[in-house]
Amino acid sequence: MATLKISTKPSTMAYMQSQIHPLNLKPCPLIHNSRTLGVYNNKGGRTFSFTLTCKLKVKTVKGTETNNEKSVSGQITVPDSDSAPPIIEAEEGSIGNVEKKMEQKNSVSGSGMFKKLPRKVLGILSNLPLAIAEMFAVAGLMALGTFIDQGEAPDYYFQKFPDDHPFLGFFSWRWVLTLGFDHMFSSPVFLGTLTLLGASLMACTYTTQIPLVKVARRWSFLNSAETIRKQEYADTLPRASVKDLGVILMGNGYEVFSKGPALYAFKGLAGRFAPIGVHLSLLLVMSGGTLSATGSFRGAVTVPQGLNFVVGDVLSPSGFLSTPSDAFSTEVHVNRFSMDYYDSGEVSQFHTDLSLYDLNGKEVMRKTISVNDPLRYGGITIYQTDWSISALQVLKDGEGPFNLAMAPLQMNGGDKKLFGTFLPVEDGDSPNVKGISMLARDLQSVILYDKQGKFAGVRRPNSKLPIEIDGTKIVIVDAIGSSGLDLKTDPGVPVVYAGFGALMLTTCISYLSHTQLWALQDGTSVVVGGKTNRAKGEFPDAINRLLDQVPELVELSSPKESDSLMASKLELERTGLDV
């Protein structure tokens, strides 16, 4: 860094030129990109502090020219007296690196682009047609998920959507398995669309709803009667006080603010917050549904009466967020399975008595469950969903009891169930074994057939009433039922319930009208105007009822008239007349 000191002689400019030329520098006038910053101070003398930046062409020894930026800072002091020549002291700054400055400029412009990028993204996401399209896409995928059976083996989809006869001419099993439509609600397509919809809701809340609330919360006084008369509703009270109007409005639930002759009041600000609450509620519902689809466990089991199973052996994860808990080691014992019946004999309800045991074999919970009355323990829910008959206990010629396994039989149509078993009465080594057939549609009765398939009789389990068929005495001891249970863990259920509760509440709040009123005292008159965002038809009637409550000001022209009025009033009171 070099320092250049110039002392003015008879000619300051000549001396400066004599000092500059030997440095091979050409005097540089201010060009397009030059900047001059200065401060003028007139105390004791004229002092001008300056910073000068300009582009210079510097000649090197070889005669080549290079363009550089040069920053010169200094101070010029000019005394008030013209007798002494000014003394200029200038300090030459370091010559900047052009490439470095260009990099800094590019980095600044790049950061500006990144600052503008979120605004553009928010503008796109908050676009209403896009949000509507996303909602239709989510609804369409949900409908498709109900049309396509979920969670089946690949062979099922090979047969249901074959390549040679695709649905709608193009939809085959390849679409189902490739896009994950066999587990629609945890597929990347569905979750991605749901995430995009959530982003649109948040962008709309940030760019539209929150600014509207901020504007609604601001106090805005109107000091012009003409502006107030241009509102949706306007009226003039000829002899009234703006203070009386404020008292009436406060009594009707308005927030009132006054400033001199002007008044501002509003009511129903919660209605402005309601859309934000609706958006947040929808986000809660979608988040809970996503958590249920990707973080839950599900399983089903059919357990005969008297047997056990471990919860963790039945449950299987449904998504990548599924995490087992300590309750998975719980052992469930089916104590008893029973049924209730209508007078017609049809099954009306079925119950299962369950006991839960921990790792130490200690019973931690016991409950009899039924349809719509599940058992909940440690985040696990056990539902009663189905039933069957697993076995019959019979006595054969006084021997036994023998457990005969019951198998479900196919029936033509209908939802009725039928179970059957077979008791051989001849040599089992014979190629054509014959025996007694037993059929049961529930736990109430068993129908028996002989070796030729002819009807032999009906017996109730536990009746201890024998029946003889083809020389064999049979006693039906008991019918052992099996309980069909569905187990699941669903961490998203509380979130979904909270979202729907908040959605109903905020939807009701959104119907509250946000009403704004302005008033201005104009002499003895009060100019009133207002607007509302809802119930615009009822708004004028409601404001008229409020204005009717404002008292009218009575002005007396002189004290004598006041005394005369008072005297007349007293005279009327003496005569008993009502004033």
C-alpha cells in the first residue's frame, strides 16, 4: 500500500499532475460505475471526507493496459481564509481483485435467487386449482383402494387382473403390483399425493389465511365521513354521541376503540381464525391416517376354546414406521367361547372370555369381549370378528370322549355356516369306510346321519341323551367353539380423532361473522358504516337494532326554557298525570 501526499504550491492542479504522471497513471474521470460518498462539515473550516471508487486503466512497463478498480479514500480540508493553499492528503487503497469481486457478485445474486425460490414454490403450492386437483387425486386413489382387494397374494391379482383381459383395456396386475396398489394406503403414490396436499394446505395457510388474520386484528380509524358512507352499510344519527354508540356496541359484544371523534369496533374475530383451524385439523387427520398406514400392526387368528397364543406371533407390520412394543410378549388364553341366539334360532351375538398373561405367567387382565366391545391393553386392541366350531366331543359305546374335528362345508349362496365331521363304525383298513355323519350349524344342536346317509336324529350338546345308530350308541358331550379374533395396533387413531374433533369445532366457528363498524362524530350527527364477511342479508337489520338503542341528544336553547320545562314537569306530577 502506497501513500501519496500532495502539498499545493502556486498551482495545486499542476503539482498533482506532476506527481501522478511519473507513476504511469492517467487521470481518470468518473465513469459509469464510479461512486462518490462524502460528508460535508462546516465547522471552523470546510472539511469534505470522501471515498472515491473508479475504474482506471493502468499502463505497465510493457505497455499493456489492464482495467482494475481502485479505491481512494482521504480528507480535504479547506480553510475559510483564501490565503493558505489547501493541503490534500490521500491514501491509496489496495487494488481489488476483479475475479474475487465478480465471485462475490455472483454469490449475492445466487442467494437472491434462493430467496425468491421459496416464494415461487409457495405461490405454486397455494394455488387453489392445484389443491382441488390434489383432493380429487386423493379421493380417486382411496376409491381405487376400495375397489382393489388389499393385502392379497400376487397370485390373486394375476387371476383378478390378467394381462389377456385387462380392466378398461389397460389396467392389469402389473399396475397393481408395480405401483403398490395392493397396499394402497401405504403405497408411495398415495403417500406422495397426501404429502403434496398437506404442503398445499400449509402454503395456503401461510400465504393467505395468516395475513388475513393480521389485517383483521389491526385497528383502522376512518376520519372521513365520505369514506364511512361508502361501506356496505351506512347510516347517520342526526342527534347522537359517538360515546353512547360505543357503550351500546360494548354491551352487544363488540370490541370498541376510540380516538377523538372516530370510533372503530369489531366482533367475531374467531371466525377469521377458523380457516386456519380447519387447515390444521385436516393436516391432523392426514397425519394420523398416514401414521396408521405406515406405523401399525395387524393380524387375525382363530383360536379354539381352551388354547393360547402370543400376541407378537399373530401381528405383522403394515409399514416402515411399525415398531413393536413390550405388550407383544403378552400371552392370550381363550377361557370360553359362547353364543346368544334369537327366538328363531339364529345367532345374535357371540362372546369370548379372554385372559392376558405377562412373561412371568401373571394374569394382567381378563375381559369377555363381543362384537363392538373389544379388549384394549398396552396399545393393542383385540376385536371379536368371527366364530367357528372346531370339534365335537362324543362318547362311542361308553368309550371316550373322542374329539372329532369339525370342518366348514361349502354352501350354495347365503351367509349361513355349516360344519361337519365323520365317525367311522367299520374297519378303518377297508377301502370303503362307512360311518356316522354329524352336521352342526351352531353350538345348539347336532344332526346325525347313519351309514347310508339317512337322517338318524338330532341331539343337543351336554344333553347326555344317547342315540343309537346302526348298533352304535353315540352321546354328544360338547361342541367346542373357536373364536375369530382380529388384533391391531394403530398409533394414528388418537391423532385422527383429535383432527376430526377439531375439524367439527373449527367448521362451526367458521360460520361466525366477522363484523366491522366505523363511526365519526360530525357535529351533532354520528356517521356510522360497517361491513361483514357473512350473513350479509341479516347485517343491516342487526345494525339497525343497535342504532335504535342509541339515545337522542336533547339540547335546550336557554336556562329559562329549562326552568319552564322542569316546572311543567313538577306540575304534572302534582296532578298525578304520567310524564
